[in-house]
Amino acid sequence: MGRLVVVSNRVPVPDKKGTAPAGGLAVALQSALEARGGLWLGWSGQSCGEDAIGPLKTLKDGNIDYALTDLTEKDVEEYYHGFANRVLWPICHYRLDLAEYGRREMAGYFRVNRFFASRLLPLIEEDDLIWIHDYHLIPLAAELRRQGVKNRIGFFLHIPWPAPDVFLTMPVHEELLTSLTAYDVIGFQTVHDRENFADCLARQGLSRRLGESRFSVGERTFTAKPYPIGIETEAFAALARRAGETTLHRRMLQSLDGKSLIIGVDRLDYSKGLTQRIDAFETFLTRHPDNQRQVTLLQITPKSRSEVPEYEAMQRAVAEQAGRVNGALGTVDWVPIRYVNRSLRRPALAGLYRMAKLALVTPLRDGMNLVAKEYIAAQNEEDPGVLLLSRFAGAAAELKEAVLVNPYDVEGTADAMARSLAMPVEERRERWKGLMATLRKNDVFVWCDGFLTDLAGATLPRIRAAS
Ligand code: F6P
């Protein structure tokens, strides 16, 4: 198998201590590249004036070479804040009402993809397998093909692919769909996402379906298949076991003073269902008042994409809502919701997951949701906690033994919280065993191997400039 070249918008470059920032996509890919050796190219996170774009910034860490490019302020505004996060993100999460179309942003998105292609081109070697990630970079393979690249190129979408009636509302849907056909393998989180994609192709009459996962467009054939992403199951479980010895763990236990911990960990994003979750928690406390003063919800919610107006508005809304619930139900010595707007390091998170009797993973729509998987991996097998999981997270397709809820149904979710907290230990163990078996069977290495095996085996693309 040739060298692996990964391209993604964000690159989790290790800091001086060699620690990479946490996050699902980051953790998954770093393990893969470290094991195989390769190159990871992406945005440096820095923006500059039009004339100030310098050469790539490079760095080597173990088996991984990193290459980072700056973008101009205009690029970041149009490609990242504009089209990726104000059109593709809301559309893929079924929020047509939040999509803000602008010709300038659309043009910026395609321009920056061309720019990424020009930065990658001189670094590509003949046998490289190129693996492009996520919605920021959908047209990248088409750009590379236009510039003569013949390597095998794969694409993995970490977020949901919506139903055709939603996707086709986007003015540039045709260009996006066509550019995807320049890949050899297109990976989705779930069968449902792949079928939505296939329905979009069929609706547009763009391709022929040759088999469950094989499609053809003109002379090209490609694979479109679900590869549900996993975590480093055993490593995360070990991290959680060790966390009991830390000062943070002791301080947290002390501050709980015998109360049960409920945990939620999400980027501050409207797709995560935070307002519905807080409503459900408040309803749970009022409908099941025995739980008042007996439980604490720790909601860890790092701010995200604050330059995008919808996110800025949400920051205020969620903070006010948490404050209102605390004001209405809290007492002098009990705060129902501890609301924290910062990210924690992975060992600290693993320990908190292990301590929590219940995890609330209730997005309105989510590609996979690795918090759900990490929570399960972190549990103590003798006395495991319960995972309350939205039906609309990709993880629900795999994690059948979780307590599945509809996050739009506030009262139903509130009652599920009460049932979960009262669940007998035998049932918790039984559910956890099933969940853990799934996580062991389909960890991040299986995900990565599955995708790369298909990509390496893909028929070499016939050379045809993608239109
Ligand atoms: O998992 C989806 C994703 O958009 C990743 O591509 C991204 O790195 C992460 O969420 C965080 O978002 P952002 O890079 O916009 O801060």
C-alpha cells in the first residue's frame, strides 16, 4: 500500500509536548497516520492579507509530516465561515432555515478548493493514496483530476448526508454532486447517509447504480459505502481506568457530595440539541422531583465558530437558559446545571465519563457522535452508567443497547432520564456489554483499514478531466 496523504480543513498539529488537540476526527486520523506513516495537509488556522500567503509550514512528528497553509481573510470568510458553515453545515443537518446562500461565498468555496489542490499537487508521489475529509473539501478531487492527478482518491464525510428534498435546495447541488464522482471511494457514516446520497444521484440522473455500493458515471466507476467511524476503544478505556488517581477526579467527587453526575459534552452548535436537552432536564426535575438535589448535570460545551452569527446567538441563548433553570430550581447548596464553556483534556474527560451515571447525547442530527462511544468505553464494567442517545445521531444505527430517544420530544426525553437513572445494575451491565462488544468490533483501526483497503483496491481512475 502506498504512502497515505490526508487532507482536511483543520489539522491537529501536536503542541511542544507532543500532545495533539482532542476531537473525533483528529484522534481517529492521527492513529491511522501514525501507524502507516504519511502526510497531512490542511489549513494552518491563520489568515492573512492577499499578498502575504507564504510557503507551506511544515513539521514532522513521529511518522507524520504536517504541511499547513495559511488562507487569506477573504478565503476564510467566504469558504469556511460562509459556504462551509453557513450553507453546507446547516443543509447537511436539516436546517434549511439557517442556510445563507451568497454567490460570493459559493465562488470562494470552489476557489479555496482549487487553492488546496495547487498546494497539494507538488507534494504528491505516484503511489500515494489520497484521503480527503469532510464537507469543506468536497470539490478537491475534481480539482486535482483537472490538474492531472491520477492517484486513487477517497473522500469521507464525517457529517450526515441529507435527503434529496433537502440537499437539492442548495443552488450549487449539481456541481457538488458531480465533483464527488471524481473520487474512487466515498465513505459515509451510515447506510442511511449513503442511501440519501444515492437518491440524490438518482434524482439528478447523474449515475447508474451497478450494485449496493458501486456506481458509474460515464466511464468512471466509484464506490459509495458506509464506514461508521470508531474510537481507540481499548486506549480510551485504559485512560478512564487511570483517571481515578487524578486530583481533578478527587475534587470532582468531593464537590458532588454524593449526588449522581449526569454529563453532556458537545461543541456549542445548534445541531447538538442543547436547548431541547436543558428543557428536558428541567422537565425531568419537575416531573420527577425526588431527583432534585440528588443529581447534577455537568454540561461541557466549548464555544465554536463564534464568528458565525447563528453560533453567536446560540451562545447567549444556552447560557441564559442554563442560568434560568439554575435560578428557578437551584438552592443555596445545589446547582442543577454546571455549565462550562471550555474544552477539557482527554484524560480529564475520560475520568468524568466514568464517574457519570448517565450521559446525554441528544443531537437533533449528527454524523456519528464519538462522545457516545467514548462514554461507553470509559465505564466501569461492574457498575456502568447509561447512555441516553438521540435516534438522529449516526451512532444510534450501531449502539442499539443505548436508551434511544427523540430529542424533539422533551417530555419523552425527561422520562427516559428518570428511567435510566433508576435502571437496575443487571440491566445496565447487560446493555453495556452489548455496546462495548460493538465498540471493540468496530474501532478506529477497523474503520481506517476498511476504508483504505477499499481505496487501495479501487480500479485506477480513467483519466478524464472531471467537468
Ligand atoms: O466533525 C465535523 C467537524 O466539522 C470537523 O470537520 C471539524 O474539525 C470539527 O467538526 C470542529 O469544527 P471546526 O473545525 O469548524 O471548529
